[in-house]
Amino acid sequence: TTHKDAMLVCPLLSMAFKPSNTETPLPMKEMFVITCVLISEATCYMYLFPFVPFMVRDFGVVEEDVGFYSGWIAASFMWGQFFSSFLWGWASDKIGIRPVILFGLSVTVVGSTLFGLCTTLEQALFARLVTGLLNSNIGVAKTYLGLVSDETNEARAFGFMSMSWGAGSILGPGIGGLLAQPVQNYPGLFAASSIWDQYPYLLPSVAAAFLPMCGLLVGIFHLQEPSREKRRATTHGSAGGGGGGAVKVPKQLQHIRLEEEDDEGAGSKDAALHT
């Protein structure tokens, strides 16, 4: 009886020859580090949304144009990433993912703080645009997740990205809404004519910048360059029948494979004799 005959005689045998789908455990240290990075990036992207119309109005923009310029400030960060994402993807291939992510976090810290110090519309647009141009951690983080996971656990790994973005979407607007214009909202805590009065949107900017600063420190000590060769070997091994996709045959059915090999060997000998 050959392997193919066994499949036809008893369909249940085919279940024994299906590839093993054992899931590889996620590398939790790497997942923790990249989660910190993504939460900080999402927070610094969204923290200005609650107060940006008030900021634009304080710049002296007429009321009917406040919404227009607020939209431009909110979108300028992503405009920067739109133009630079391919460049940073290329850089991550050339110099590594780790230095690109750490540089992006540094830019986010500086850019968010400078945004709180802006006193004109042009300064605000420039600060957000340059921060986006010099930081493409959202895209590079996806590559990182793909390299530290494999085909058995990548769905769970990318779930951390959605979770991190959701957490940042909660923290960012919360920070911006609670801490903007502190002298007006918390007169007992922040004195008039102080730096918080001169720059009423500096406090939420500094608070938001604190998160990528923490992410930067975590990354410096714990972020490691992922192995691209290991990912390739895992993918190729699965495609070739190794790794997670290896065929496992129970001992009770091994004689079927042996008989099949014997039949193939006998056929090759007969062909050799005829020639």
C-alpha cells in the first residue's frame, strides 16, 4: 500500500499528514519595547487635537479661518511622514531599525516641546511638519513587528500595534484637553505672568513629550536590532516543509511511507535494468 493509496482508502489518514500548526510564543520583551514606542508616538500625534483651534485663534487668525488652519496644523505631521516614509524605510534597511526608531523618538521629544513654544501659525506648521519628516516610527515599527514574529503568531503581534494606537488615542487627547491653558483653568496652581501664561500650550506639549522620552530610555537599554536572517530562515523553512510547517508522521503510519519508498526504489531499479 502506498501513501497515495492510504489516503484514498481511509480519508482519516490524511489528517495525520497535515502540517503542525504549533504557535510560536511572542517575544514579550520585544513586544513591550515596541508597545512603549507606539503608545508614545500615537499620544504625540493626537494630543493637540483638543486645543489646536484655541491655539490658532490665539495666533490672531480670524474666526472664519480657524477651522481651516487648525486642519492644516493637525495634518502637517502626517504630511511629513507621507513624504519621508520611503526614505526612512530605506534607512532602516541600510543602518538598522534600532537607530531609526531611537532617532525618531528623539525628534518627537524635541518637536512636541517646540510646538508648545510656538507663537505664530508659521512656527506651528513648521514644527509639526519637520517632526513628521524626521520621524517615521509608525511604518518602521510594522517592519520590526514582522521581524520579531513569524507566520504562526504575527496576527497577535500586529494586534499589539492596534492596542498601542488605541491607548495613545485615549492618552493624547486627555493630556491636551486637561493641561492646555493651565493659568485659565487652574489659577490656584499656575500663576499669571508665568511661563505657562506666556506659552499656554507648553504644559500639554511637555507632558506629551515625556512619553517618547520614556520610550527612548526603554529603547536605549532594551531595544535590540531584530534578525532579518532568522525571519528569512523561518519563512523558507516553513515553505520547504521545515519549522512550523513540518510534516509529522505517527509511528503507526511510518510503514506506509517505507513501503512507498521501497516501491519507488524498485521502480528505479527496473528502469535501470531495461536501459
